[in-house]
Amino acid sequence: MISEFELLANKVESLAELVHALRLENVELRRAAAMLTAENKDLQLRMAQAHERVAALLAQLPSDEDAEEDLA
């Protein structure tokens, strides 16, 4: 009977250790997810800024009609 209790106690202890390890891993995963979310937001902002700069440069280029008039 004692050995059954010891076996059960060992299983409960193992389960408690596993729960603790999983909680620590969960904290780290949440931290990593938050960092990746912030990085993603920063990259989206940089992409939007680059898009605006490219659009501004494209607007400064002469159109095909202007180029044809220059050739005539």
C-alpha cells in the first residue's frame, strides 16, 4: 500500500514539475510573441514609408506622353 502511495506521489511530483516547466515556457513564448509583434509592426511602418517614398519618386518621373513630346 505504501509503495502505491509513493508511486502516486512520484507521479504527482513529476506532473507538478512538468506544469512548472510548461508555465516557464509559456512565459518565454508570450515574451517572444510580443517581441515579434512589435517587430512586425515596425516593419509594416517601414514598408509603408518606403512605399510612400517610391510613389513620390514615381510621381516625379516623366510620363510616356512627356517622353514622346520630347522626342518630337
